[in-house]
Amino acid sequence: MSEAVDRDATRAYAQMGVRFEQRWFGVLNQLARNGPMTVSELAAALRITRASVSQTRQSLEDAGIVDTEDHPSDARQRHLVLTDAGSKLIRRLKSLWQAMDDAAMEVDAEAGDVVAALDRLDEALARQSMFDRIVGKLSSPRSHDK
């Protein structure tokens, strides 16, 4: 399913004449909403690894969409910032992203509010990871009886 959604999103970007990688969306969306952010801040906001953010950052830098600058209060850190080209790209894509969001909500409604169920699943795993649940099952007396 996600391959089909990604493929259709790629087609929509191509129809607009835009080279865009789906993995860029989260980082660009955060930078557009929040302004400059560190890799660690982006990783926390997106709930992905810093390594994933760093790979995406490199790709976005290579495309001229983001740049890095010194952190204003911590010389050890760098902020990711949108370039002028990145800001223009986001302005250009806002209508497409809104259409994608509307289409996703339509599909979700047709499918029976799957997003809410996935949100509840995500919240349950945030309360206790799958690993912790598995270890708990293995250490319970019931698991040794089987």
C-alpha cells in the first residue's frame, strides 16, 4: 500500500515538474513550520533516527534545498535552514500537499478511520515498546508452561 501511495505522490510531483523525494517531506515540513532546527531536534520531532535525518539532510543539501549554519548558542551544533530555493519549493508545493492531505483523509474515511487506529497503536507502543512486551511475556510464568 505505501508503495502505491509513494508511487502516486511521485507522479503528482512529476506532473508539476518538480524533482522531489518522499523522504524529504518530514524534514522540510518541520523546517517550514518551526524554522531552523538541529538534526537531533528533527529526529525527535519526526521520531526517526539521527542517522536518517543526516542522510536526508545530505540529500537536501545536494539538491540546494537546505543548508546548515552555526547554532546561535551552541558552537557544537549546527542548524538546518531552508535556502531561498527551499522556501520557493515549499511555497510551490503547498497546494499539492493540501490536495494530498485531502485525498488521504478521503481514503481514510472510506477505509473506516484507519489513521485513528494507527495513532492508538503508536500511543500504545510509546507507553511500552514491543521489545519490553516480548521480554515481559518471556519472563512471565505462563510462557514457561508452553
